Amino acid sequence: MLAAFTLLFILRVCGQILVVVVDIDFLPPFEQWYSGLLPYLVLLPIQILIIGAMLKIVLDFAKRSGFFITPKPRAAVFIKWFSYVYFFSMGARYVIAMILYPELRWFTDTIPIWFHMVLAAFLYTFSHYHLRQGLITS
């Protein structure tokens, strides 16, 4: 699951870059990939750092060794609750966007929201492993 979420996020970042650089017609326009909260020249390096972290985590799981595979149940409790807040705040953001802008139904201008949910799902999955390995429930 972690690898699938990572691949989805990589495809999102690559799609956004392609739209900026090549202006591919079959992909949504740049404005639909980008919420505008950060300048794109700041956002892109942050996205690349996130991808790097996700890939390191996936690599540790693939090797079944490394920093990110060692159970950290106390940190996992925080990460799990953060993932809930993150996911549901994006759900609320979507609902509010649909109320304020009903013409944007489903996927128009909501790409950032869906991919924040992907990141939240990654965090939840990661924390779930650590909680199960550490035998802590929350």
C-alpha cells in the first residue's frame, strides 16, 4: 500500500511538472493541479522532499530493515491521529469547495485535495504497521 500511495503521489507531481513544461492537452490545466497556497517554485522542492521520504520508507519496507521499519509505537500514535485530522480536514475542504463552487463537482480543481488524502492515507498505513508491530492500540 505504501508503494501504491507513493506511486500515485509521484504521478501527481510528474503530471503537474508536465503541464507546466510541456502543456499536455490530455491532462488538466495547471490551475487544477495547484491550489496556490505556496509559490510553485517553493512547492515543487517540498513535493520532491516528500517523495524522497516516501521512497526511503518504501525501500526500508522492501528490505525489511532500516530506520522506518523499526517499530516506533509512540510516534505511530501521533502519526495515526495526525493522519485522521489531515484526511478529514481535506474531506471538509472538499465539502466546503462543493458548497461554495458547485460547478467544480467531483474532480474539477480538486486535484490537490485528493492528493492530500493520498498523503494522509500513506501516513495512516505507515502508522498502522508501527502500531501493530508495537502491539499498541489506539
